[in-house]
Amino acid sequence: MIERLRNFSLYQQLIIPMFSIGLISLLGTVYFSHNLNDSVTAIDTVYIEDNDRLRNLENIEKQITRYRALCLRHLTAESYLSMQQIGQELEDTRRVLIDLLPNTLATSHLSAADDGAARSSAQQLSTILRNYFEETRNVLKLSADFEKEAAFIQLSSTESGYIPFIKEITSQLIRQEFDAIADSRRALVSGATHNLFITITIGILGGSLLLFIAFVVIRDVTQRLSELLVWSRKIALGDYSAPLTLNADDEVGQLTRAMLEMAKNVADAHNKLEMSKRSAESIAEALQIYANAFENSGEAILITDKDNRIINANSAFTQQTGYELSEVMGKNPKMLAGGRTSEETYLEMWNALQRDSFWQGELWDRKKSGEIYPKWTAISAIHNDDGEVIFHIASFSDITDRKAAEARIEHLAHYDMLTGLLNRFSLESRMEQAILAAKRDEQQLAVLFIDLDRFKYINDSLGHHVGDQLLIEVADRLKGCIRESDIVARIGGDEFVIVLTGLKEMIYVPALARYIIEQLSEPYTVDDNTFNSSPSIGISIYPDDGSTIQELLKNSDIAMYHAKDQGRKNFQFFTKSLLIASEERLHFENQLRTALEQEQFELYYQAQVDTEQNRIWGMEALIRWNHPDRGFIGPDRFIPIAEETDIIHPLGAWVIRKACQQLARWKQATDTPPQVSVNLSAKQLHSADLIDTVHEAMETYQIMDGELELEITETAAMSDPEVAINQLSRLSELGVSLAIDDFGTGYSSLAYLKKLPINTLKLDRTFVRDIENDRNDAEICMATIALAHNLGLKVIAEGVETQLQRDFLAEHSCDYLQGYLFSRPLPPNEAELLLSPDGVIPARESHADTPA
């Protein structure tokens, strides 16, 4: 083909190959130029996406800062409405953060390893932020409950536990993003260079072919151009130091010289451009961070030069002080001083700045409006490389609200929140001072311990709101009864203490006590409810009845309980005999607790007989205390104390379990086990644990429906009918039979009695005892039996001791009988002997013992 080509003219030999090769080269150049354009477009896209990701991370940091600031505002807020508004802003900020977090995972331009690390960091940030939000919810709940001090403490703990990690992870994500930016830019530049290289290569190959064809014509030119092309490839690859020989001065030589100069200029420009680019990016990044931090800081920031002249301030400074930057520029910050900060504080501040280059503390400044306010200030001294101070940076925030909150907390720590009286802590502090003054002046003190009668009934029946208003009114009346030098405090519930100071004659004390009783016994009106209450007052005298706060309060408390025992609405002075009685009662209470722990209690059982069949129908469980020193102690001695001290709850649970256990044994020993009855006290009936206790005992010992009966007194049922109906209904659902004990001795509402899910009425022994001789008792017994039968209830008569009583009750259809005529209370083994195969109880009379 070359030989045939030589037959053509030189023009043809050059044009035909040049046209063919040029066309191919043009197509290749267009193709790879298009790819190069795509690479440039991709670079622009990466710049945009990277900027969006960086803005997203910066927005996360801003929202976290906003969230922290809102938390502090919530803690310093005084009104509930303000806290609600701030809470809504906190929730909005939290949602914004939650929405921003998924964008931190959009790092598809990272390598697989870096992408995994970034996603792990972002997920870790999400987890920490959610935990942080959960912790701050608890803080905000404390703040909403006005537990501000506890909220400040918990917020500080939460901030120190989470914020450093949040900042560290955010910084790590930003670093990863910058690394990703650099990697993606290198990759895209590499691709663009590759396309450029291919484009040049196509041109070189095409030119080489053309030169080869023209080799016979312009050999020398071809060689020199080939050298120039090789050098151009090195330049294209970035080797600006590649050598090129200049050996002629013709057109090719001139071209070579021009290209050498161009390569040198391009190399210099490229180096300067890279250096400027790196420097500009670094400076812009730093300036942007500092500018954002300075302008967007929630705290006021003030910058002074080495001579302590103001050179800059942010917008928060203007908002806080009212001064524009132009008004304070060049002035000394002392122009802001409010005059309340001591010279010692300023001296300490400058000493700390010289020693540690840092100080923080509380200062009092004056706003442009003239308002003096407290602020929390942090100042840093910035030094140059020679250690000289070049400027100071001070950040500060208005802590007026925090100071007010601290004052509020201080007030709450010393005063009762409801009545405004002194609380127990302040009472003891004031009493200590009063005792010292009385000792110094050789005078006496009187301590009056006041407890309201019937307060619990009023509080429960009319509502806690009425009870609170009653306490407020009582506090106001008490303040009107005493002198300014005296002390009055509320120490809890409905208990108040008055301390009369500087007493020289004791005649003033009973007179005041009578006056207080008179004033507090006047009617009270709250929300259209008019009711009466009265006080019981116990009085102790310093130094006769005690020389310490604890002794005086304890002895006046003992005297107050004695006043209640004497019929309420009176006052009693403390005496030694009261202390002895109180100590004996306390000793008895401790023995009662020990008895429960050491299982000194026993259950005795008294038979209940079916009237028609004369067979044992049930057994009533009766508790006895087998004291190791005193012998058997009846329930009338210890049950009232157990109820007052709440020992009744564990004791009652023990009785229920023990009775169920005994019933389970009798079920195994006989084919006709009796129903077992257990008495419940009023406190047990109102206990939230009663249902679970009964259910657990029945489950443990496999007690079936109707085998266990619980007895409650008429008075206990009627003290709070609604609660009684609810509790008894739940017991009935468990299969427990229910009985009203001592019926007829209390006051019952038939409307409520019909609602109670009871099965049995127990006719009290006081009516049974005299039915032979007292016509009224006989009529009551007949009416009660008829009433019970009309209501579909069974009747048990208690205290049956004679055959005449039995015959009378049987004649009037009393269903069951219980008393000494049949059996006295017996221990379990003896009671079991009564459960004979025929179950018949021989009738007998007995007056040898009193009822259990």
C-alpha cells in the first residue's frame, strides 16, 4: 500500500492519510472531550453536595446549641406557661435534629471503609442524642415540677455526660467529610487527567502517523516534532521539569522555545494556584467557624485589646446590655460596672488572669437602661508566641432569673409551701436560737404542739382542695393568736407548733391555749362547704420538760396525744407520768413487732353451728398473743395498737395465710370441712394489698369458692362505703364469702348495705345477751333476722350462752349460732376433735369464760 501511495503526488500522499487519520482522531477527541466535560460537571456536583453536607453538620451543631440554651431557659423559667412554650420549642428543635440526623449518613462518595466509619459515627451520634433527649426530658419534668435545683444538678450531670461525646462525634464527622471531599476531588481530577491524556494520546498517534507518512519528505522536521511531542506528554502528566533541546532557529525551533516558556509559566502558575487555594480554603474555613461562633453565640461576647479597650462585641452583647458596638468601641469595660461588685472580686479576677489566663465568676453590671443585673462571666487572656497578652475575650450571660430561682429555692427550703409558715427545718433553727436566748436571760419557753381533730375525715370526704384551704385558714388564725416574737410553724400534715418566747409567768400559756382552741373551733367555710374542726394541744415547758429541741417537741407531742385521749378539743401539759405511759406504749409496740417476727401469735377457732341440723357449719379464726413473759394477751389489748402503727397489715396477712393453711389441713382430715371465717380491720379493708394477699393465700392452699369467709364490722364498711363496695366486690369475685360483723352496733345506710356483696349478717352479742329479759333486745334480734332474710342474707347470732337464747333464735329462724353454749375458742388440734363424723354439737351451758 505504501508503494502504491508513493505513486501519488506528495499532496495526495499527505492529504488522504491525514484526512482519514484526522477524522478518526476527531471522533476520538470528541468522545473523550465529552467524558472530560462530564468529569468537570461531576466536580461541580461534588462541590455542591459537599457544601450541603457540611451545612447539614453545621446545622446539627447549631440545633444542639439551641437545644441546650432552651433547656437552660426552661430551668430558669418561673411560670408554667413559659415552661410550656419553651417545652414546645424544645420539642420542635428535637424534631429538627431527628430529621437532620439521616442526612449525616448520605456519604456515598466515601470509600467502603470510610463510609462504614461515617455511618457508625452518625448512628452513634443519633443514639447519644436520643439518650441525651431522654435524660433532658427527666430534667424538664423536674423543672416543670419546680424542682429547679435538682433540675440544674441533673442537667449539669447530663451535659457533662453527653455534650463532650456529641461534640467529638460531630467534629469527627466533619473531619471525615473534609477527607471525603479531598478524596473525591482527587478521584475526579484523576479522571479528568485520564481523559485529557487519552485525548492527547489520540492526537499524538494521529500526528505520528502523519509524520511517518511524510517521513520521506520532511525527515528532520518529523524527528524534532516527535521529540517535541514526547516532551508534551511529560508536561501533560505534570512533569514540568522535563528537558527539551533547542538546536535550531527556524519555525520548529521558535515553536520549541515558545513551548518551553509556556511550560515554565504554566508550572509557576500551577504552583502558585495550588498554594493560594490551600491557604484560602484553610483561612476561609477557620474564619467561618470563628465568625459563626462569635455571632451566633447565645452568650454575650466582648473582646478587648491588650490595653483593655473594647474592640469588638457580638449581637448577644447588644441584646443583653442595650449598647451598640459603636457606643462602647474603644472604651474600658468598667463603664458597664453596676457598683455592687466588691473590689476584692476584681482583684481576684486580675490575679487569676495573670496567673492562669482564665477567670470566671459572678459580676454585677449596669445595662444602658440603668438596670443593674447579675451576670456569670468567663474571661480568657490570649497571648502571642512571646507570651505577651494581645487581647482578652469575655463571655457572659444574664443570671437574673437564676438568682431569682435560687432565692425561691431558699424560701422553699425554710418555709412551708402551702401555708407560708416556717417548716420543720426552720423551726428547729429558730428554736435553737430561742433556747439559747432563754438560757442566757434565765427565762422560760413554751412549746405548743397542735393537731387538728377530724382533719383526715374532712380531707377525705370533702377533698384535698378543701383540706388545703382549711390548713391555710388555720395558719392565718394561728398567726393572729401570737406575738411577733413568738414562733409558729407547720411541721407536716395537720400538725403545727407554736413556741412562746421570753416567758416570765406561765399564766399566759393556758390562757393562750384556750384562745387558740376558741379561734380554731370557729366554723370554716370553703367552696360553700361549712364545717367545724377543733385542735388538740400538747404543751411542754423549757427547761422543766426538756432542754433540747428534740425533748421539747417529743414531750409536747406526747401531751397532745393525751389531750386527744381526754376527748379532743382541749390542751394538756406534759407530765412525767405521760412520758412513762408513752414509753410503755412504745415498748409494747416494739414487743408487738418482735412477736410478729418470732411467730408468737396463735389462731384459736370457735364453732359456728347450723341451727336446724345442729351440725358445725363453720369456724371463726380468733387471734391470740402467746407472750413469753405475760402469757396469753387478748386481741382487745394489741389490735388497736397494731392498727395505729400499721402493724395490722403484716399481722392481718399472717392470719389470712394461717387460716387458709388450717382449712387445707381440715379438708384432708374430714369429708365435711367447715367454712373458716377471718376478721378484717378497717385499715385492712382499705389496703391496696388486700386482694393480692387473699388471692395468693387461696391459690397456695387451694381454697375453693365459699370455703373462706371474711368478716368486716359495720363501722368499717360505712366509714367509706364506696371503697368498701369496690374492695368487697373484688373479694367476692375471688369466691370469698363476706359477712358484716357486730351488725346493729353502728350506723348503716340500707342503700349502701344493699350494694355490699355480703352473704351473712352477724347479730352482735350485746343484743343476744339479754333477749330473755329485755324486750327491746328481743325485738331488735327479730327485726334484724327478718331484715337479713328479706335481703337474701344468712344470720349468725354471736354470744349464745344459754339454751333459752338458742331456742328463741331457732324459733325466729336464725340460721347459725355461735357462743359458749357450743364451744369456746379452741386451739386447732382441739377444734378438730369437734369435727366428728356426724358433726353434731351437744348443747351445753357455760358462763365460765368471757367471749373471745
